[in-house]
Amino acid sequence: MGKKSTKDILAQLRAEAAAKKGEPAPQQESAAGAAAGGGPAEKPAVPKKPAAAGGSTKDILAAARAQAAGGGAPAAKPAAAAKPAAKPAAGAKAAAAKPAGERPSVQEMLRAAREGRPLQPAEPPREAAAFRKPVSPAAAKKARPEKTAAPLTRRQALIETITSPFVMAWVAFATATAAFLLATLRFLIPNILVEPPSRFKIGIPSDYPPDMVSTKWTPEFGVWVVNTVYEGQRQIFALISVCTHLGCTPNWLDGEQKFKCPCHGSGFYITGINFEGPAPRPLERAAIALAPDGTLEVDKSQKFQQEMGQWENPSSYVPVV
Amino acid sequence: MFDAHPDLTEAVVHGLGWLYVILFVMNAWWTVVAYRRGTHTRVRLFGLLEDGQEVPTAGFWALYSALLLMVAIAHFQVTGSYAAENFLIRMPEWLKVWIDAVIADPVAYFTLSVVGFAAVILLREWLVRPTVAWVLLNVALVFMALSMTDFDFRQIVGKPDNVPIVAMLFILGFFTWLYFRRAVENDRRIAEGRPLFEQEDNEKVLVWPDLVYTELICMVVLSVVLVAWGIVLQAPLEEPASAVKTPNPSKAPWYFLGLQEMLVYYDPWLAGVVFPSLILVGLMAIPYIDFNKKGNGYYTFKERAFAVSVFMFGFLPLWVAMIILGTFLRGPNWNIFGIYEYWDVHKLEVLNNVNLSEWFWLTLMQTQQPQSILVRELPGIIAVLAYLIILPPLLAGTVFRRFFHRMGFIRYMVFVNLALLMAALPIKMVLRWAFNLKYIVAIPEWFFNI
């Protein structure tokens, strides 16, 4: 007999138990008869579960394995067909088959099951060492002959642990992951920056006639250079071309004399003050200064916000005289 | 006015001819349906026929179909650009001007969408009649066909991006209609004490083959539509992206245009973060807020009038109407343009928006704005807090009294706050349009604006 399924074992046990013990309860007898005859037709005879039935599935299994170890079970298959009828009786059978108090231990059950299997030749019980933590093959080979002798020293244990495939695999995995993360982080620091410099010269002040907005530097540096009167003073300043609502680039509309954002319709006067649409605050200014060579120099790294009163700062404009 | 209607080309006229042919076929079918139904209408011809005379309804549909066929033939007769440009069947100019004037005005547009929404609910019993629905569909299609003779309308509706949106509007209309048809039917049955439509007509079918075959057919049809769509309408690729150049107008994908419209009225953190999250959380909260056990597993309007109306208000005027506004009406510089209007970059809309604090201190109190930020914004802060703190108990005692008793304190507060925040969008829109109000609380120093 090759493999024996749990179902088979169970059914066989039940059948045997039913046949062997012509015990009490007429209902059980009828159930047993059904099992022996292999007839599934005895459905109405299905009895109530006896109150005394205390045998768990585990018990049944254990008993079945023990019996299977003794003899083959040619009757198992037909008995399986009788299973529905036999089931209620099984509890009582199992309880009866095994006197209370001497339940086999798990090890016993395992051993019995193993011995019952012809495919697996009975081998001597493994030494406790087999259940030890896995060690590298080399270490294990070395350790085996003197296994029974002196226990491992701490150094040996440490070496064995470190050189075990388990630890080595995790270390390799962690290293690879860390290297990958570092490589990713490295991408945040480019070797060369193609961004324009934040300081750049924009020519002499007379390049910017009064009341005009120069869009000359917008594509490259993202600033408008404006020459207009702000708070009674004519000045040249650089407005950063980012809408203060959601960061689109507004367009300078010369006819309407305003900056108009295409995303949500915010509008700004030539001075950069917001007046229509949802932009909550004026455009920001970049720092601007007259360089010693007479040209204007814009520094985008420094920003000036009107609502913070920073447009008073002399670095935010160049007065025109 | 800028003359931006240069051409009605032969190709366009012939294309419209085919549209009229389709309309003719649809209505010919409808004529047959009406004939089989055999309904009659009494015609009095303004008293000319004294008592009137019974006329089969199918007769009118036959007349209409014949007219459509003649219109289609007239379209096919056009050859050459001269004939096309002088083609007579087109949207009348006065009507275009009138429609533009109504639609390009946000107040009128929003009012119209709300009134339309209310009308759909109030007139639902009338709207769900098949004849009414069919007439409305015809009106919509003829309107589309006539509008197509306008150059600017073709530009905006024929954009590859927008074609599916137009189709979706028709689908939306159909499903809304279908809901109301089923709901009205069930409401009638409930009133008469008859079993529900879903109970009476609950014959079960098999997954295989009934459902699986339907799904297979849908799959095939949908694949064909997608392939045809992909071939016919080219992907609208634009110039390479640049951080310093924003396309004008710059539009979000169509399904986010409601949010983009919201961003016109609110600060980014509110319209871009808080409100979208609230929409999602609010939709998830509906089953927990709802205490009405009716309407489970069947269509009904009367038994869930409040829930359905509120949801539809949020969906139709506040979401779909905003998508239409964003898709078809918002043009360069995010100005509103009529559907027949040329997208003039230099269209001037005078909008001088002021914050509540500016209006309060400078106009009302005739003084300088206080230096302290919190004092300056006190009127706005008080208004917002009053809206969110005083209104809930006030509503609990009046309009929502029944709700408050049924829901209990916590559920009621969740419900009423969601409702108030939903109402905050139209309120702010109206304030912006009517009073040019920019922000109620404006603290740009702290990036906090409401």
C-alpha cells in the first residue's frame, strides 16, 4: 500500500471500530452495519451524536496510524464511501478504542506514522544535532565527528554563525540594497548643473526705457526687467516670472499693461502688484544692483516680497535718476 | 467685432449633411415606433378646425423626418467654396450673440446650471416620458449641427481633446434620464401600492451564457471604438515643455477642470488639498451619515429626495458644469468666452478684486488698515468662524431639526460641516462674481488665505 490519505485512514479506523465493537446504542449498530455493507443509503439512520463522545480528530488519526502500522487496509476505500453514515459513530468508537489516560504522545504518533510508510524506510532516529541551527557544510563536516565530544567554544560558535549561508545571504542582500540606495541618492547631486547661474548681467540701465517691461531675459533666466514708477520713485527692478498663486508663468500683455497668468487668470500690474484673479500676493523681486562696470546685475538667489515690506530694501531695485 | 468666421467649407457642409442623414434615420425609426403605438393628437389649428381633428402622432414625426432628409440633401448639393460660404442653413447671428452673452457671463451660466438642475428635479415626471426625451435629444443634436456652422464653435468642440467630452455629455444626460425614469416609475408604484419594478421584473438569468456573452459583445464594441478613436483623432501633442513658458490657456485634464475652476476662487492649499480630500472623505462618509434605510436595491426619488438632490447638486452644477465651463468656455488668460466667440488673447475683463479686509477698513470704516495682521483680518476670521460654528446649531434648530434628532450629535456635526463646506464653493464663486471679493481672510504673509 502506497500513500494513505487521512481520509482513508479515518474511514478505515471507523470501519474497523464499527465491526469490532458491537457496542451499545442501536443507532450506532445500524451505523456500523451501514459501514460494513458499504451502503450510503442509510441516511435516515444517522444517529444523534452520543453525549459521551469525546474523541477529537487528533485521537482518531493517532489511533488510525497506530493500526495502519500493524496491518494493511484493503477495506479503506469502500469504507470511505460509507463515511457519511459512519461519522457520528466515530466519536464513540475512538473513545472506546483507546482507554482514557493513555493517549500517545505526538512523538509516538509521528514515529508510528513513519514506520507505517513503506516508501520511507525506517531510519534510526536523528540525533538532536540535526535540529540545531543550520551551519555551513564545511563547519558541519568538521563538527560531526567530534560532535559528541566537547561542546562548541564561543569563538567557534561565532564563526559558524557568521559563515552560515543564512547570515551571508542576508548580509549580501542588505549590502546590495544599501548600494542601490546610495546610487539613487548620488543622482541628487549632479556632476554638472545646466541651470543658468543665479547671478547674471543684463546690460546697462539705458537699455530699459521708462514704463517698459523687458521680456528679453524671461526665456533664459525667468525674470522680467521693469522700469516704472513705484511709490513715487522711478526704479528698475527684476520681477521673477512665477505666478504667486500656483507657479505658472504669466504673460506680459503690453496692450493691457498687465501680467496675466494663463492657468487661473491672476493679473498683476506693471509694478507686480496683484489685482485680479486668485493670486494672493504680488510677484517677487530678485536682487538687482549696479555693478562697478556700469551694467545691471541680477541675483536670483535673493528674493524680495512686497507683503513682507522687503521692496523697501535698496537691493531690490536700482533707482533711475 | 473681430471677424473670425472665415469659412464654412464644403467638407464641413457635407459632414453636416451626413449628421442630418443620421438624424433622419433616427427619426424615421421613431416614426415607425409612433405608428405602431398608434397614439393620436387632437389638432385644432388655432380654432380653424372648430372641434379639432384626431391626427396620428406618427404623422408629425414623418413630416419632421422628411424635413431632415431635405435638409440633408440641401447640404449635399453644396459644391465649391463660394456656395459653402454662402450656405443658408446656419446658426443665425442674433442667436449666437444672445447665447454668447448668456454663457460667457459666469453669473448667468451658474444660475442657468442651478435652475436647470432644479427644473430636472421638479419636472421629472414630465421629462421621463419617452417622447419628451426624444424631443430633447433632437433639440440637442440639431443645436450641435447648427452650431457646427460656426468657426469658433468647431475649433473648440472639434479639438481632439474635447470630442470625447461632448460624447460624454450625451452619455451623462442619458444616464441621468434613465435614473429618473426608473425612480419615477417606482415612486408611482409605491404610491399605488404595487410591487416595485425591481421585484416584479426580477427574472434571473444565467452568468453563462447571458452575462458572459453580453460582456464579450461590450468588449468587442469597446475595442472597436477605442481603435477607431485612436486612428481618427490624433493625440494633441504640443510644443516641448519649458519651465518659463506656460501654454495659454493652460488646462488640466478634463476630469480635473472642476478642481482648476475651484482654484480660481480659492487659495491652492484649500482648493488643491483640503477640498479634494474633503470630497473623497465626504463621499466615503455618506453610508455612515445616511440614516434612511429606504431606496436600498431599487431606484427611487421620493423616498430619498434629500440625499439624491444633495448628491446631484454636488455632481451636476458643481462638478459637471464646472468641467463644461473649464473645457469649452475658458480661453486664453483664463477668461470666459462664449461658445461662438473668437479666443482673443487681448479680451479685456475688468476684474479688480479686493480682499474683505481691504473693503472693510478702507471703504466701510474709511481708515487705514491696522498694522497687526490678526486685527486686520478680524472681520474675515469672524465671518468664517461664524459660518462654521454658529450655523450648525442654528440649522439643527431650524432646517435640519429632524436630521439632528435622527442622527445624534456627532453624525449631525459631520454631516452639517460637510454640507457647509460643499456650499462654500458656490458661495465664494458668487461673492467673487457679484462683489469682486478675492479672499475673505487674506494673510499672504503666512500663506493663509480663505
